[in-house]
Amino acid sequence: MARKSRKNSFVIILAIVTFLATLYHHLHQSPSLTSARFLRRPLETLDSLPPPPPPPRPSLLPLQQQQQPPRPLSGVAVLIPDWEVLVIVPPQTPLIPPLENNYICVYPDKSSPPAKFAGKLPFNGGYAFKCEFPASNRRRLPFFQPMLFCAEERENLLSQPLPPPKELLRWNFIVYDSFTTENDVVLFVKGVNNRQGATRPPSDFRCVFGHDSSTAIKTPVTSASQEVFRCLRPEMTGSRPISVTIEIVENDRRAVIIPSLAQYTPDNERTIMQSEKKSLICACTMVYNAGKFLREWVMFHSKIGVDKFILYDNDSDDDLAAQVVSLRKEGFDVRTVYWVWPKAQEAGFSHCSLYSARICEWAAFVDVDEFFLSPTWLDSPHPAAHMLGSLLPKEPDLERVGQVSIRCIEFGPSNQTTHPIEGVTQGYTCRRQADQRHKSIVYLPALDHSLKNAVHHFETRVGYKTLHVETSQAIVNHYKYQAWPEFQAKFRRRVSAYVIDWQQNLNLESNDRAPGLGSKPIEPPEWSQKFCEVRDERMKVLTKMWFGASESTMAWQSA
């Protein structure tokens, strides 16, 4: 029994020794809390910890935590006369009202003049802004386009880099507008046919549809007269607007692409609603700051047979828009087409001939200081809607007459020194003796495919003639030489593409100018008595009879 007990004790001791040996070996092979090497390591601090992972990119942060640099509005800019820049913004651009004073033009040198909201372009749907081209940017070529920003970003822009600028487009070489008909696309182009009568053949050009030259579609030009180029419509569909321009084809050189502001939407024919009834007579005119004259002109002509008035607004900054709204509320059909383009009257009238052709049979191309008058109307105590139409041809002559031409007589200041509050028909009663020039009422289906015009008349298709009305039957009272504060506004800029501006000392004998006035907007002595050779009160008597609201007030003064 004792031998067995000693044997068990030996086994237990051997097991303990084996365990301790194994433990000793393990402690010397793996550092642990009892390892001397671990005890000698310094304690970890914030400075000794590995660097944290990089923060998420700004695009992954919530929107309110981002501080992105201001982004300019998408657009294209063109330098126009008088060192002004026109910026055209696409119609889909989100704009922040009020548009009139909420934006600035920022140039590469960080100069930032205000961007004046000029209007909404009616057919391509874009928005137009105008700003000054600063003197500091005029001394170095090339000129660069400004970028359109919200005015509240002005301070942030000082410390932020701007995107690379694009070269500024020039007004003297550009495709500036377009109009799509059922059959073709009409482009309006500056810088090709620069002189009246100097026209290159259509075969010198092609129309180019699309931004990418590798996928662009080209179609023939069927007419290239003045600033009006007509293109065949491309075989394409889609509701998104695409760029359209003109390519000049040179025999011995590479083709030249004209820069363009114009767009084309394949699925949009720009047509007027077919349900709109065609009127017999509409009036097309180009206006600038004509608010004070508009009511008298519209009210008079609406009573003698003009159903619709289409105003091509050449960048007015008076109360014209308010006057149009007021007249429309009173039931007059007055429509405004924003025509910002400088020195483009002939093109504007071509454009109006296209626009009005779907809503009118005839269009009278007259100014707001011009009034139709037939001496026979003096026998009528009231105006009648058939009066102007009575001057148009009757069957069977209708098929052969393309336009009716009526001579003008020009009235002088008639001792007026300010705009007569009763209206021009009451205030100006003294005129020159000889009739001058003419104005036309045009049968729109008779117009030549080229749409060529000389402002006063159009070219008609083969087989149509012009009917010249005798002055005993009808005349146009042209209140041309008004009180000096009104007349001197004509020195701003002539709207015709082919007429020299009055401030240029050239072509001083032109019929467009005032005889003997020169090139300076300085009132000559006794201006109020000039151009008074015949006392003519026929229109004064007529309008007083028809529109006199009282002894001293006319109907157009009541609003």
C-alpha cells in the first residue's frame, strides 16, 4: 500500500514539472502583459496614433455643408454696337426673379457691371440680358465673353477662380435668329450680304443642323437675300433644340462656319394655332420707346379696319409693355415680338411677314407715327371697319395685285416744343407741300420667296403687280418732324441695316435725314417752325369728330 502511494506521488510531481516547463516556454515566446518588451513600450497618445482616414469628398457631404464656388448660368454672348454685350440664356435655365436687377456680367478681370434683363425671345424661348463691355476690357484682343451670375455672388467671386472664358462673338458676323415654317427653316444672318443689292448666290451656302460636325446634317440654301437665308428642313425628329447655322462654301478653301445664336427644334413648326381665324388686315411695325404714341395709333387704326397689331420691340425701356397690357385688357389685339437685334429692320419685316401670314391676309407695314387717311372719310361722322379695306383691290384684280402703295406727306413740328398731350393727330397740323416716299399694304401670299424688302415695300412673286393709290383717294400722314425732344431720339440709331446712323458724317443728303440738320443732335434755331409749308388740319378735324371725348380731351387720353 505504501509502495502504491509513492508511485502516485511521483506521477503528480512529474505532471506539475511538465506543466511549469510548458508555461515557461510559452511566456518567453509570446509577449503578454507580463512581457518585459511590452512593459518597455511607451503609452499611446493622440500624437502617436496613426492618422485618421481622409474625410469624405465634398460631393458626398450633405448639400447644406458644401461650399462650392458659384457657377455661371449657361449662355452665349455677342458684342453689339455701342460697346454693349447681349447675353442669351437657354429657355430651360432656372432664373431667380426679379430678373430686372438680380444678375451681373462677370468678365475675366472680375469687373462685374449689372446685367439688365432685356426680354424673352419669342420663338427660341431664350432670355436676353444686356450689359456694358467695360473700357478695361477693350484694350486687349481677343475679347472674352462675360459670365452671368446672381448679383448676391459678387463678393464670393472675388476670391474664386472663374471657368476658362470663351471668345466674344461679334455682331458683324453671326446667325442671330431663326423661324421654322411648314416647309423650310429661315435664318437671319449678319455679315454676308452687307450692301443693299449685293447678294451672293444660294449655291455658295449650306445650312448646318447640329453642334457636332461629325453628326451634323447639311441641307441646301434655297434663297440668300439681304439677311434672310432659307434652308430645306432636315430629315430628323426630336423635341430638343439644336444649333443651326450657315456654312459658306469656298471653292479653293475650307468651308467657313458662321457663329450662331439660332436654334432649331425638329418637332416644332412654330406655327400659329390653326383654329385662329385669319383677319383681313394686320399691321406690322418696329418700335422703340413708343409707349406715349401707341394708344392713339392703335385706337385710330382699329376703327378703320386693322384687326391685329404686331409690334417688333427694338429694346424699348419706356412704358411700352404697360401700354400693351392696358390695350389688350380693353379688347385690342396687340402682340409684341421682342426684336432686340440692332440695325435689322428689313429682317424684322421679313420675320413679321412669316409670322403674320398665318393670321392675316394683308399686312400694313407702317410706323407708329404714320396714319392712313382718305379725304372721303371726312364725310363720315363715325369710323367704320371697312374703310381701310376699301383701298384694297376687288375681284378679279385681287389675284394680280401683290401690294398697295400709298404716298406719304410729312408733317413738321407745327410750333410744338413738347409732345402734344392730345396726340400727334391733334398737335401737328403743318406739313411740307410735296409728298415723300410711300408705305405699303402687302398681300402676304404674293411675297417673293426671298422676302426681300426695302422697308417701304416688298418684292412680289412673278405675276403680281403693285397698285399705286392716287393721293386724292388716300395718303399716309407721317408725323416725322416732331417737337425737338421727341425728334432727337432718332439720332440714337437708325434701325435699317442699310441706312447710315445720323451721327455719322456721311450721306448727309439722304432722304432718311432731316434736310440741313447735319450729324449732331443739336436743336437748330427755330426748329418748331421748320417744314411748315401747308396748313393741313384734315386729320385733326377727323379725329376730333371720331374720338373727341370732350372739348379738350381725346379718347386715347382717358386711360
